[in-house]
Amino acid sequence: MEPARLVRWVEGFGQRHGPVVADVGADVLTLRADDGALAVLDVPWPPWPAPPTAEPSFVAGVLARHALVPRTLALLMVRRGGWALGTCREGELIVHKTGSRYVQGQTAAGGTSQHRYARRRSNQADALTGAVAEAAAARLVGVQLEGLV
């Protein structure tokens, strides 16, 4: 989103609800209007640089520019039998790795067979988790990351 859109929204909020007071916090921006309307905006990637003024439109512009700063993120997906991990910056994958491990599905067996299959599934899921942890350690440790998705 371009910063001007958030600024226009805050200005429109003031036009719809009367004069607005901005309460700036480390991880949230609260806008309070004269008619009792309240808008709470979560700050992405807190903390953010505190604006020198509490004028709502200016504060919204600072928040929008803070949200647009390029960040390096770790991406991790795990599902039964497969996984993928990587890092990205500005929508581009920098490093990535995928893998799979067999994890048996549910069975309709009963009795002792059911318990044996459950133990097998548990061991296979543990092996999958271990493989993901090893791959993450090899590719993500030491990389300056700002978030995990």
C-alpha cells in the first residue's frame, strides 16, 4: 500500500467523525474522534520511530512509511509428509529448500495393530520434525531476520 492511502483514510476518518486525537504507542496507534469513534491500528514490526508530533495525518504517514521498509523474512511450512523453508526480501526468495518424509495416514485397524500404527506415525512425524529443524538450522542460523511466517 502506498503511504498516501493510509493518510487519506485517517483524514476521511476525521471528516466522518470530527476532530481526531492520535495516541501513539510502541505497537499500536489509536485514533479517537469527538463523536466517540475509535480506530486502533496495529503497528507492523514494532517498535516504530516515534513521530515528533501527534497530528493524525502526519502520524499515519510515518506509520505507512515504517510498514513499507523492506524486511527479510523466514518462511516455514510443514505438513504431513512435506516441508518447505526459505528466506525472502521484497517478494523475492533468497534461499529455499523443500523436502519430504513419509508419514503414514490414519488406518482403520483396531486392537494392537492400531497402537503399532500410531507409534509408527509418531516416529515418522518426529523424523519429519527433525529434518525440518536440521534444514532450518543449516539455512537460517546467522541470517539477520525480521520475522517468521
